[in-house]
Amino acid sequence: MKATAKANTNIALIKYWGKRDKDLFLPMNSSLSITLDKFHTITTVEFIADLKEDTFKLNNLLASKEDKIKISKFLDKVRALAGVPYFANVNSTNNVPTAAGFASSASGYAALAAASVKALDLNLSLKDLSILARQGSGSAARSIYGGFVEWQMGSLPDGTDSYARQLIREDEWDLSILSAVCQVGHKTISSREGMKLTVETSPFYKGWLDSVSIDLEDIKQAIAERDFIKLGEITERNALKMHATMLAANPPIIYFDSGTLEVIHCIRELRNQGIYAYCTVDAGANVKILCKREEEDKVTNILNTLQGVKEVIACHPGGGISYL
Ligand code: PMV
């Protein structure tokens, strides 16, 4: 009743922003991401018959009570699926530096779902694994697969049609995703709270929903055609639109910092000079930049000269779940 799994994190090009069911993590819109090769979580789960409660260690330290409750709630779903009452010891190693601005929840819950299901010998398809991982963190549904991944929102109230699928493998399109780590001068709100506030109060939310499905169809075509410029333009537009929607919430949500804007302006200026790079920003201040692999060093060097940038980390498309 013990297994270890590894999952990579992912970056959304078409963002998931808003839940229609907060308990089942059902999204208001479909989304699309690239799984990355650099940042991952490795998790070992061992169910033990006489254990009195679940334990959760993160990077060899006992996790906070709050995190432990979330993990136990997730394991309850796995226990219910397997019809097994046992508690588990969960040991996770995260090599997603918080400073790098990638959410570790995507790789975290994807690895936890895969390891706990394997530990209990549950024979789940990747689709069912994606449905399970989604119930820990929405973006985790996408980290089950490598390469370019679409999470279809589905429409059923029980969430059985809300899962991710792979569009193309990681080796089918090589490009670079740079993370520009920006100085952060203020506290931001969690994606969970930010989504809720935006759905409930932003007058622009309808506009977001009405247009995101068009962005998704267009970007899928760009991927099929390996059209980098089209991919980049849609990615940048979609991210800025998500932030515009949040800026209109009440109270307004601002994830951008001065460094964020400095990077965005720099990347737009690079395009004027014929270097085709594009930005995307999640629920934080850091900017992720898409560029062609052959221009990775050039773009990295330019970003490193900016005052608001502390570090630039280069990633590439990576693989899906694996077992160790
Ligand atoms: O699944 P969460 O709670 O980590 O939310 C992800 C939200 C965004 O990163 C902003 C968008 C996305 O689709 O990953």
C-alpha cells in the first residue's frame, strides 16, 4: 500500500479563472496549458492499517495544520473510491521554488493523486486520474499529461466530464518558457479567493466567459499549425484579459507589481525589434515569457538587465505523470 509518483507543474496559456462548483473544483471555462520540464513534485503515499491519522511532510518538514487538513480531505476522496478506511503517511518533495512563481499545487495534487491511487492498486485511466487530481487543485487536472494539454470544463454537475487531455506531446513542439522572477512588494490573495471575488463582483466577467472559448479554439488551431506568433499573441491577450477582469472586481485585485509591468513593456518593445516573445502572468507578480528556443539566451540576457527582475529561469515542455 505504498507508491511514489512524480508530476511536473504547468503554465496556462488560456487561463482557468472561476469555479462553478467549489467543492468539486468545476471551472467556469475550459483552459489550456504547457506542462514544464523543470519544476516538479515527488510524492510517496503509504496507507497503513493501524495509523491513527494522516501525516503530511513537505520537503521533510511536517506541514501546517491547514495544509494537512486539505491533504486529508483529498485522501478521503481516494479512500472512498477504493473502499479502504486506512490513514496514510504522505511525503512530498517540491522542487518548485515558491520564488519562481509557479503554483506548486498543480504538480502537488497531480503527484498525490497518482501516488495514492497506485498505492491502493486502483486501476484508474489517465482521464479518471485527471478528474481526481482536479479535486485537489483545478490546474492539477492538466499536470497528469505532458506537452500541450486542454482541460475541458464539462457541463455535468458531478464533474465526470471535466478533465484534461493531451493535444500534442512535449517532443512535438520545442519552445522556451522563461520565468522572470520579479520583486514582490505586497501581499497577494490566493487564486481561490481571487476567482470567487471576480466571479461574484466583476462586471467584466461575462466578457471574459464570452471570449475565452474563442481564444481556446484559436489557440488550438495555432498549436495544430505550430504557428508560434499566433500562439503567443493569443496567450498574451488572454492573460491580460484575465487580469483586466480581476482589476474590475470589488475590491479590485491587482497581482501586478512594478517589475511585472517593466517585463511586459520590455517584451512588447522586443517585438518591435523583431524578437518574437510573449508574456503571460498568473495569480502573482512574476511574468512567464514564451519565446523560440533559438532566442532563449538572447531574451534571457535582456530580461536580466531589468531592474525589477531578480532571476530568469528557462523551462521547456515536459512530460506527464511518472512512477518511481
Ligand atoms: O488551480 P489553481 O487554484 O492553482 O488556479 C490556477 C489559476 C491560474 O494559474 C491563474 C490559471 C491556470 O489556469 O493555471
